[in-house]
Amino acid sequence: MKKLVLFIASVFFANFALAQKYISKTGKVTFEASVPLFEDIYAQDDNNVVVINTDTGDMASITMVKNFHFKVKLMEEHFNENYAETSKYPKATFTGKILNFDKTKLSASPQKYTVQGTLNFHGVDKAVSSTASISSKDGKIYVQGNFTAKPVDFNVTIPKMVTKKVAENVNVGYNYVLSKQ
């Protein structure tokens, strides 16, 4: 995990040696692809690494896809082996920007910001945009938001026998508490 943090920091923020960076190694990312009347498809990763450059609003995160855990172990196994193919595509990354970000305007009351960037999952880059609630308290930055992704956009094949059990639109949520580095 330490190597992942160093990788993100060195690659993404190499030009910002003096920039103020906030980081979390325990960010929470969830996804839900449930369909009514069928078993819930919900997974959570509590080890997402995220870095925000508070001078520019640049943001990057990385998730080891095997860190997503499901209530049903068999579902987790199928996700890793058949859908996400984690042996071939072990990580998901996001690089982007919080638009109009100004750290000096943050307060304990959450404010809405637009986050735009590129999500790489299953070896595919896709532009994503979300609305995030961002606040600051006790020297930490709190970021919470969500967006929708389609498995088909990331070349994830859903077998015909289960297509009616998996939502076409997957709800992805994120929740970060970042500390100054």
C-alpha cells in the first residue's frame, strides 16, 4: 500500500513539489448494481488511496480491485474472476480535477463541487463527472460524492443468464477523509 501512495504522489504531482497535498489511505469506495427482486449486488473497498493538491484541485485515486468485498463470498469470487478479471486488471485509477476548488473557502458546512476526470477500470479509460460535497474541519478535508458507470463502457461482459440480475447502471460512491501531508 505504501508503494501505491508513493506511486500516485510521484507520478501525478511531480510538478507540484511545494504544493499542499492532502491524502487518505482509507478512503471508502462502494458500488451497487442491484436490480429489484434479485439479490443485492453491493461491494465496498475501505482502502482506496486518494491525493488532492489543494493548490490546483487536482485529484488522483487508486483502488486495488480485489479490495472490494461483498456480503456473499461467491459473488466476490465471480466478480474478481469473471467480471473485473483482477488477475489481468488489478487496479482501478482516477485522475482528475475538482473544478473551481478553493481551499480557503472550505468550511464545516459541505459545499457542492464538480469533479471531472478519467476513470480507468478493466483496462478502459472513460471520462466521468460527479458532484461532490466537500468540507473542512479540524485540519481535514471531507469529500463525498457519487456517479454512475456502465459495465458495457468498460468492456465488462455480463453473461446472458444473469443480465436481468445486474443493473445496466452501476452506482459508484466515494467518501474520503484527507489529512495534510
